Amino acid sequence: MTPVQKIVDNHPLKPLNGLTLAIENATNAFMTSKYNPFYYHGALPQYYLWVLYLSGLLLFAYYIPTIDNAYNSRNLTNAWTSVDYITKSLPFGGVIRGIHRYAGDAMVITILLHALRVWFTDRYRQYRWLQWVSGIVLAIFVLFIGQTGYYLVWDDRSLVLTRMTAGAFEALPLIGPGLKAWFLNGDQVTNLTLSNFLFIHIGLSFFLLFGLWVHYLRMTRPVLTPPPAVNYILTAFVLICVFAFPINSGLMADLNKQPTTFDIDWFFLWPYAMLSQMPVTAYWAVMLIGTGLITAVPWLMIPKQPEIETAEVVLNKCTGCSLCYKDCPYQAIEMVPAPAGSRFKLLATVKDFRCSGCGVCVGACAFDAIDLPDLPDAEVTSKIKALLEAKG
Amino acid sequence: MIKYILSPKGIILLAFAAVIVSVSVLMAWSELGFTGTLPDWLTDLTTRLGLYKPISDFFNSLTPGMGGDLTKFLQEKGVSVNPKSTASLGDYGYILFMGLALTVAGIGIMVIGKEDAEEKTVLPVKK
């Protein structure tokens, strides 16, 4: 038994791994693996990201980020009235606003499913720590972007959320006052505050693309798009929600009042529910420690990582065909020019720091030119055959 | 280059680009009230296309009374539209219909595509 196999067998989440695989197998029974959404769990949030970009484009065209400025030709005086105009007067404006809102909620749900699946099936540690950590950062950004979307509506809920956020930022030591001034774009809520919210909402949304690029590093063939049939169902889910739970704004924000109650969207606004139930210092402590613990999961769950036996290229057998390079899931193989005198143009080399010792390259090579030190080619092939035969 | 532009693909691309530029400019024209001798084209177009209709028309044509029920459902949920605009509760009807159609289409594709879904694992032949 290899060290990696030993870790997998003794993993504390092994029962959950079994449960996840059982659910996936049950889904395969009536959807087949081609359309099983669990096999596209990473691509699902990304699909909703494209929906959010497109629906947001229309909202952006009509949105006015001010609290008291005028656009009198259409009797639009501030952010709230522009949102009201989009919702009640623009053809399909109300439903596109609904699509934007529910695609955001759906993105949070799919991100959660993605994270749980990765965690339960043990796909987050060692060489995949980068995916886990960048995923946590992306999830935090998604949460904050969604929250800024709620500020933009500029109804009574927006006002409460803005004041709660500014208060929470201000309570932080050292950076608090500066953070509050950055958030409000000044010392208090002004027209510039909503401009800032809009900038954060859109600017960070595009930053997500950079974050996704980091997220995909070390992945040879990330699945970026679910098949069209799955996309149809994902879209339908949002559209039916738009009809079943139509979006309305609250009352227009009034800076001279302090609303005390508001509807809460549990997907994005749960931190505010926490903040309202505890002192601000305790809130930050819980959030920072909680985020730290989740980020450290790859190291906390398995403190002693197994030693990796990296693949080795048999130089006199390698033909430079690139099969191992194409099949390696972790971009651990690099094709370099073959040494002078070789009858082949390229030679495979292994980047030890990326190799997981998984043996995929050994299975891919048709020339017995790559091996794992403790797992010879013949043994890998016989294991694969045994697994296939067991599966029938 | 000229050969490409005059090809069917080039003509379609040019026409597509022209439509995008025209709609982008006209959108601002309509919104800013620079109507001049042109009508408010967005309102005019949606009216001509029949989008400015209550939800009941379409759904009543499927089942009598269905449109009224859906309208009542939406109004109870607080949905309202500006009576002077081209937006209507019918927008929500289109979205519901689109959602149901996409569900049926998705399930249909999955059923038809099942035959191609069998995985084939081929082990390389060692030389």
C-alpha cells in the first residue's frame, strides 16, 4: 500500500466520501455521467458568473449611483428611483433584476456544493492547497460582491447594511478608520458612497476572473462549462425562482431614519445576522478565526502529509510523444528539447514539486518510459485492469 | 481582406456589427429623450411586438382562468408595474414559460443523449 493510499484509507472524512460517491452513482442511474451535475461541480458557479455578468450589464446601463442627484428627464432622482424604474417601467427590467439576484444566490449554493464535494472526496490537500486557498478567497469575494449589490438598491435595508458595515469596519484596530473612510468614500454617506459601492461591485466582479485564473493553475484540463442540457436546467431554476419569488425593493432609504428590521437573504447577508446578535469585537473574532480554520483545512485535517514518490522518466526509452504530458492532471510533466544525438525531438521531464505520484503518466505511456519508484508500470496496468473488471 | 468582407460570413458579421452599433446608439437616444422626428423606438418596438400585454392573454389561451390566477399570484407577492410604461406583468409570464420550456428541453436532451454517454476506457498497448 502506498503512503497516499494509506492516508486516503484512514481519512477522517472517509464515510462522507462514500456518501458523496453514493449520491453521484445514484444520480448516474437516471442522468448518466455525461449530464451528472456533480461531475461539473466546479463549472456550475462559473456558469452563473456569466449569467450575472450579462444581467448586470443591463442593470448597469440604467442604474444611477447617487443618493440625491437628479436625472430629471425621466424623473429619476437617485439610486432607489432608478432601480424602481428598472423594475417597474423597463421592459423585462423586473425579471432581469430577479435573474441577477437569483443567479447570485444560485452561485453561492453551487460554490458551497463544490467546496463540500472537494472536501469530502479528499481533493484539497498537498499539491491542491492552492485550489483550496484560492477558492476560499474567491468565495469571500463573491460574498462581499453580493453584499454590495444589496447596498446599491438604496432602500431601507441598504441603509442599515451600510451603517452596520461602516460600524464594523470602524471597530477594527489600526486600520478601522481608514477602512471605514474607504468604504463610505468619505466620513459619511454621500453621493460618492454609492459610486464607490458600484465601483466595488463591478470592479471586484472582474477581479474574480483573475482569481479564477489562479484557481485553475496546476490543473491540466479544468472543466469550465457544463453541457448545454445542464445549463438549460440551471437557467430554468433561476427563471422559475424569478416568477415564484419576484423581487421588490423596500422603502427608499432616508438618512434621517434608522430602520430596525429588514428581510434577510441568508445566502449573502448571514454575516449581518451574526453581527446583530453579538458585540462587534466578538463578530470579527468569530469571522477571522472561522476563515483561518477553513483556509487551514488542508493542513489541519492531515497534519502529517505523506511523502510523495515522484515519477521518473526512463531516459533511453522516452520517445517524446507527449502522452504523459497531455494526461498529467497536475502539469507536473514538461516536454524539453531532447539532448544532442537523440533520434527524438523532445524528452519528458518531471517537476518533482508538482508530482503527486498518482501514476496517471505511467498508465499513459505506451513505451514503459516512465515509472513510479515503488509502483512499476506492470503493477499499475494490472491494478487498472482489475478495477475495470470489478466495475464490469 | 475585401474578399473576406464580401463573403457571406463577412456580410453577416458586418450586419451584426451594424445592428449592435445602431441599437447601442438608439438606446441612449431613446433614454435621453432625443426623439426629434423619431418616435420613442423602444416603446414603439415593444408595443408592435406585442410584449406590452397583460400576463393573462397568453396563459388564458392555454387554459381559461390560468392567466388571472398567475396575475393574482404576482400581485399578492407585491409585483406592480408602471401603467405608463411598456413593462408588464406579462414579462413574468414569459419568464415562467421560458423556465418551463428550458426544463423540458434540458430533460429531453438528457434522455436523447443517454445513448452516447457510455464511457469507454481504452488501455494503451505497450510496445
